[in-house]
Amino acid sequence: MCSGAGGAMVFRTHVNSDFVNPLCCLLGHHSPLCGFLDAAPLWSAPPRAMIAVPHRQTEAMAATHAPRTAALPAEEERDSRLSRADWLAHALQTLVREGIDQVKIQSMARGLGVARSSFYWHFDSREALLDAMMEEWLQKNTGPIIERAMRPAADVNFALISVSECWLHPELFDPALDVAVRLWARRSDAVRATVLQADTMRIEALKTMFLRYGYEQTDALIRARTIYFTQIGQFTLEDIDPPPLREIHAVDYIRIFTGVPLTEAHLQALRTAFRRRESKM
């Protein structure tokens, strides 16, 4: 994490540097994806998206919060076991289940069974927690898509199958969290701007993937947009297009998205991706 223009918080992902210069030549060096690609060449590093999240100024706790009250011994014991990650995970779960309005320090402390003061050992304010939530969303739901789109593959079908695994495995993409953040974006201009930037980066990465396999600019862009809009739409229409039905049509989706017939090797890669998903459910 580093500071960007205007005091924004910037988050980076790691991608293979062998692709940076060729991609920037294809995209133009002023493309937002080129800034994203300017990172350490480590495939194994945790995927983190270089997207600016508006930095909210925080004040000293003493100036904005009442003095901490003494916790009961039982509360102190629970407080000592809670980490920053615990508070962040609980906040994200609350966002998914109940919406951003319910991400409140007092109610979360009650749900965790700890004193409110425990929160301030890890975050200066609720605004700092909201920033951390956006950072987590960017890392979890944008970084893997871009990393997979950049990953070397024998042909475009294998490349798209690799990207598609993001939407099969919750550890690579959390659809419920993505929907919750989009609902939050309807209430916040700052969040909406960040979501729009994330969407642009994801589509740009998919477009770049197609360019790498010889597609023309317009063809690559429309294929990328069609894939992305279809996938985001599927998460909001899961009752109509549940995962089992999606698996039945997966071969045709890939064929139509790329325009290239699938070989037996492609079919085996798809079967492996779906079996891996089932083994983790």
C-alpha cells in the first residue's frame, strides 16, 4: 500500500513483469492498467489491485471518542483474543448480510461479545474501518481476475478457463461481497467511483488478454465486456442461472466468448476446474 495523488490510498498487485512493456505498448502508456502493471514480478504474491480508495482523514481518538471505560474481566479476555482481522471479517459479514448502515461499532461489539473500546485498538474510527473494507474487497475480488488474465496460457481458451476459475472459487472471488459493495456504492459517491474504477480495470485486463492472442482492439473490447457483464449478471440472477446449469453450458460459453472450438484438453481443464470447486464446497 502506498499514497497516490490527492492523498488517496493505493493498493498494488503483483504480476509478471515480462508482460508489462508489451501490454503498455498495446494499451498506450497512459492506460490505467499500465500503472497497475508497474509492480514486482512475483506470481506467488497475494493479488492486490492498484486502485485508489479515497483517503478519509482520521482524527485522534481522544478528540473524537469518549474515554474508554474499564472493561469487565470477561470482556478483557475476549478483547485480547480479537484481532484486526476479526473485526474486519465481522464488518464484511455484516455488510453482506445487513448492508452498510448496520456496520456500526457498538452493534458489532455486541455481536462479537466485547467492549466497544476493543475496536479502537485496531482502528482509529469507523471511517478507517470502511477504508479497510474497501481495500479487502479490492484485494479479494479484483486482484485475482487481473492476475489470471495476465497468466501465460497455451491459447485463448485455456486463458479464459483460468480466468473463469475466479468465478468458481470463493477464495478467488466472493460474489456476495461484490453484490454488497455495489449496493453500498449506491449510497456513497466515493465507493461508487472506486467500484467503477475496479470494473474498468477488470474489463481492461480481459481485453488485454484477448489482445495477447491476436484479437483486434474492438473485438477484444467487446468480448471482454460481454464476458464481464455476463458474469456479474449471473451473480444477481443465480436463481435463474444456478451453478449446475452454468456448468452444463460452460463449454458453449467459452466457445462463444472466444470464437474458438474447444479441444479435449480444454474440456478436461474445464472439468478439473468444476471438480475443484465441488471439492471445496
